[in-house]
Amino acid sequence: MFSKSHSLPILMLLSVLLLAGCAQNSAYRTDYQPCVYTQSSDCADRAVQHHAPGQADEYYLSFIEFDDQGQLWDREQLHKVLDSYQPIAGVNDVLLVVYIHGWHHNAAPEDGNIKEFRQLLTKLSQAESHGGTARKVLGVYIGWRGESITIPVINAATFWDRKNTAHKVGQQGVTEVLLRLEEIVNVKAGMETAIPKPLNSRLVTIGHSFGGAVLYTALQQILEDRFIDSRKNKTFSGDANGLGDLVVLLNPAFEALRYATLYDISQDYCRGYFPSQLPKLAILTSEADWATGGVFPVGRFFQLFLKPTQLLTGTIVPA
């Protein structure tokens, strides 16, 4: 056993390590002037970026960041993104893809999720340029503090903290941002009221892991409202609506019970659907995903063990 004389230095060492291992608690993208992105070292602190202008893999990528309370780090950041995208969507059909990252990620320049999102935007742009639609590809990366401690292994203990933060972020400003982004894909249609043309702009929103919790928490009531609202005047049934064209939850790390109300609404009165009905919400979970398959059930087990009354209202099965 350690003596008291040894305990103090050890505690001090642990405190220093934890402080040194704290993830940045501020916005990463603080420069709002548009930037042309060519390589990984470019535009490190820029919130609005343009990749390969005029080329087959051209795309735009912007960042909108939230703090641990679910508030925008800077509302001007949101305004700059909207001001950059609205003129593009006013004269072009666009494919707007929104991505919300999960646990252990953020909006740092070298974050792995950002690199993968760039790859997705590149592939989409190439597909658009060769597919005949030629929509402008617009990407929005919604950043939040998905990592609070950067020390490997120790950061696994942030499960409960980051899960709670994810739901808090979803309950606050993310809903507003998503609704404002939805307006962008409708800008062109609103400007063509005199001679309406087919609306080919699309909005796809993706949330991964705890990012799926952020996304679904932000949209749950909107999805339920729009689903019920599809019965116009209570005498006519139309296609069920969602946010934009499709919401995708990839390996979402939240309890399946949170989805129960929307599921019940969709099944109520043995509701039928028209052939024109398109999917509005897709929930995809891989059996090989270690976070939802292993860490999430373990984390929920200890959470329910400490609060046994939640056994009556929760489940450890991820959505």
C-alpha cells in the first residue's frame, strides 16, 4: 500500500495527466473567409471551404460547431455558411449532405471523420458530374465535443458524459440549424414560382454513433409532427414527410425506446402508404460495430445498475 507521502505526488501526477489530456473546449473553425482547399494542410481554421473549383470532383464543405451546452460557438459562423450556400442553391440544383460525427471526434483539422466525409463528397461530386444531373455538392460538418479526454483507454470512461452531451446538443441549437439548411434546398424553387421547374435539389442528413443521438434527438418531434401532418385536414392521407429527403442514422448509439413513439405512429390504424412514398428515415447498424455492439451495452448496464428504476423505462439495445 502507498503511504500518505506517496499518495499526494501520485494524485498530482494523475491530475496533470488529465488536464494535459483534456480535449479542446472551443471552436476549431474561427476564420469565416472562404478558402480554396487543395491538400490536407489547407484551410485548417476555415469554416467555409471550396474544393477543386470547376473540376469533376468539385465540392463545398462548411463547418458549424456547438459547445457542450448545445449552443452555437458563434452564430456568425452559421450565418457565413448560410450566406455562402444560399446564392449557390438559388441558381443551381444542389445535393446538400449534412454529417454529425460521434464519440471521440470533433471538428479538428486532422479528424478522421472529416477526411472520410471529404472522400464521400468527392465521390458524390464525381457521380453528379458523370450522371447528368450536375448538382452542386454542398457538405456541412456539424461539430461538437465528441471527445473530452484525449488519453487512450482513459477516454473510454467518457461514455456517459459524452452520451449525455450528445442528447443535450440535440435538444438545443441543432434543430434550428437543420431547419435552416432545409430551407437552402428550397431556395431555387421559391425563386421560380412564375415558371416552376422540377426541383432536383436534395437534402440528406447523416448522424453516426452519438452523432445519431444528436440527430434523432434534434428531429424526433419534427418527424412525428410531419408524419401526422401528412393527413391534411384529417380527411386526406398523403405521403409521410420527414426532414429534407432522407435522414440516415449509422450505428446510432441511443436506446431503441426513444424510437418507439415514431414507430407506433407509423403503424397506427394499420396505415397504408402510396406507391410514391419514399423512405424518410433509415437506421443502419452493423453487427461488427464495436461501439454499439460492445461499449454501449456495457455502458448502459452500469448506468442502469446505478439507477435501477430506469429498467422500467429503458433498454440496453441500441437503436
